[in-house]
Amino acid sequence: MGGEEKPRGPSLRERALKLLARREHTRQELARKLSGHAEDPGEIERTLAECEARGWLSEKRVVEQAVHVRRARFGARRIERDLLAKGVSGEAVAAAKSKLRESELEAARAVWRRKFGGRQPHTPTERARQARFLQGRGFELDVILRVLRGGDED
């Protein structure tokens, strides 16, 4: 009666693998999700270190996945902010940012076309509305102005 052990749930390692099988996580995200299941913080750190050593936890893959998923809808500034909020290191964000800048104009045009059907703004009010939309998506002002100035020319 008194010597019975209550059944334990999955180990931290199993929980980490289950989470990583669904999608890539940053070290910070995974630590937060595992924190409620650990008896001591050292256990979480050991599990995270093992996951990194085995290649299961990769900041590079987190960045690649986030950029791939968000690029069709957002600009470099927004993606950069989202990556930093996830706990990605500044160096990894800077590397991604330089790649994102190369395709910023094309991405802004694609987002603008989907939203506004390629219709150039005819009034200052409409121009401001389109610019605010693109700014909210994280595109730089110089890119927005190039998109709104016209067509597909560079």
C-alpha cells in the first residue's frame, strides 16, 4: 500500500523528441515547454545538451523553417523580430536577415499583389492604406515605395 510508486509519465527526453518531431524548436522554447515536467533545472539542461549533441535541436533549422514559412507573408523586419522573440541568437538572425534582404522587393510585390490585386493606388488615402499594410507586414519603407511606384520594374 504505502510502497506503491505512482506511474511516471514520459521522460524529459521522450517529451523533447515528441515536441521536436512536430516542428523545430529553439532551445528557449523547448526549455520552457519541458520546465513543468522536470524535477530540477539541471535535468532540463542535460536533456537540451543531449538533443543538441545528437543534432535533434538545431538553431539553424529553426531559422530556415521560420524563414520558409513566413517569407510569403512577411518582410525581413517582421521575420527578424519573430526569430528574436523565439530566442534565436543575434548571429543567426543577422545571417538570415542578409539573405532575406536579397529577396525583399520580390516578396513585398507578391504580398502586395495578393492583397490589392496589383492595383496601383490612385489617391493619397489609398496609397497610405497600402503602405501601412506593407509596413505592418514588416517591409522597409524604401521597398514599399518602390512597390507602390509601379509595376514590376526595378
